[in-house]
Amino acid sequence: MPPHPSRLRRLVAGLAVSTLGLALLEGGARLLMARRPELAQVETLDPGGRLFAEMDFSPDLLWRLVPGEGLQGGVTVRVNPDRMRGPPLVRPLPMPGVVFLGDSSVFGWGVTEDQAFAWKALQRARDLGAPEALTVNAATPGYSSSQARLRLDALLPDLQPEVVVIATLWSDLMSGGWTDRELFTRFSGPERAAELARHDRLRHSALFGILQARLLSLRPVPADRMVLWSTIFTGEGRGGTARVPPADHRANLAHMDAAATAAGARVIHLILPTNRSTDRRPPESQLDDYRDNFHDTAARIGAPVLDCNRIWADLPDADTAPFFMDEVHPSAAGHAAIAEALAPLLVQALAAAPGG
């Protein structure tokens, strides 16, 4: 039975009024955002007060850098179309490529490109007689060895680098939330991608952006909760649960070693330093298993290991404190010190690479 004409008119009128109301709200939100764009920013996404690079969702890697240029951590950061920090890449690479894998400490959080060791080490290697080589900084804030492994699998056939520097450590150790296995199970795959696509369409609405940001900003963030990149994962206070347990970290390193070697690349393992001058650094007992993984897996393929903690072991804590911005992120001085120690290994690796 067709609806009564009066009911149909009321329904159409209601829809028209609702549509007009939403249009007026959207118009007002756009005017408000033009004057106060900060209203669309979530204030509690980073309890530490340091927002990392802008990310979007990836069904394969969970998150990835957004191409473009902007101010992050007090410095200008450019992200190329390949979603890596640095200038655009061309295929084939015009010179030997050196891929760097890791998280924000390798990405160069808080320092400029020319200060980050991924670039500075190659400059120093050239001073020592190495051929000119190209930095491919595939490190991404928050990336664990699980994500670096997937990233390397895609990069090897695409870029065919001569050297791969693996420095995945701190994000593997992140605790208090889910493991990487749980993260990929919960957030990865086509269903999550479709959900995020719908969300992205809503992001074009100024009204939605303001409402979402204000509601999220009102939400309390407990001290033991991780909140990164629009809450793609949050900690649930699970104590010492590491994102990547030592056994998985070892398996990821072994996989990357084997893949890089099979592709004809030389491998260097880099164990990043920790700030001994602060009590907030990860406990040594927790770090030992991960450091051993670097040494043991590298020994299987005859790859060199640069353990920054060992080479700085004799320095007083006060002397190494200027090398850091916090517990683990190197300062410009720290990047320079890492680059100085890494350069001789890059000279050897580039000389041993095909055409070196």
C-alpha cells in the first residue's frame, strides 16, 4: 500500500529541512575552520606533546607517511611520492642505493635531512673514499621489524639497492598495547581498508572534522596508554607486552638478511644507542635479547654489526647526554656521532657491492 500523500509530503519536507540544516552547519563549520583551523586538530593524540609525521592507513603496513612537506618536530620534513623522507626517487636509481630501515630514530625525528645519519653517514663515507651513493630512507615513525620486513620485500625488486642498513629496535620494544600479530589481525586487510576509505570521505566535511577532533580531545589519555596516528592502536595497560617479542624480532631480522642477500645487497646491522643519563630508558635486561638477535643473525651471513652502546661504553653518561633529545631519539650531535661510526662500514659494503 503506497504511503499516504500527507505522510509523503511530511517525509520529503523533513528530509529537506534536515538537508538544509546540515548544509548550514557544514557552511558554518567551514567558515569557522577558515578562522580557527586548530579546531580540527586532536589535542590528545600524543600525550608526550610530540606529534610525529602525518600518516594515513595502509592495509599492508598499517600506516604510512603522507607525501608532502611540512613542519614536524620543529624542522621542515619532505616526504616523497614513495612515502619516504627525502627527495623523489627515480627508477632505476642513478647510483648505488643504501636503504635504511627503522623507526623515528632512523627517520630523523627532530633533525634536518642533512643532520640525519641516513644522509650524513654517506657523506662521510664519500670523504673516506666510497663511491657516491644514494640514501633511501625507508624508516617510518613507529615501524617495527615486522613492518620493515614487509617494506623491504617490496623495495628490493623495485630499487635493487646495493646496501641495506637494518636498525629496527625501539618500536619493537613498545609495550602496554597490542603485539604486532594482534595489530595486523585487527587492523589490516581489505575490510579495514574499506572502513578507512569511508572515514576518509567523511574527512572532507569540516563539520565532521571539528566534531571528531573535539570529541577525541575530550577523551582522557591514561599515562600507560599509547595513542598514535588517530588511535590506530591503543595500549590497554598490559604491562611489559612488547609489540614484537624477541623471537619474532629475530625471525624478522633473519628474513630481512636472507632477502637482502638473495637480492645481491650487502647488509649492515645497526644497534641504536640508548640515553644512559635518564632513568626512563628501556631496561638493559629487556634490551639484551634484542641486541643478541642483531649479533646472532648477522653472524649467520657474515654481516657487520655496529653497536653504538658498545662503542660509547667508555664515555661518561654526561658526555653522551648531548647525543639525545630524549630516551632514544638522537639529537643532531647524536646523528653525527652515529654517522661517523657507520661510515667505515658503508665504505666496506659499497666496495664489496657489485660494481663497487
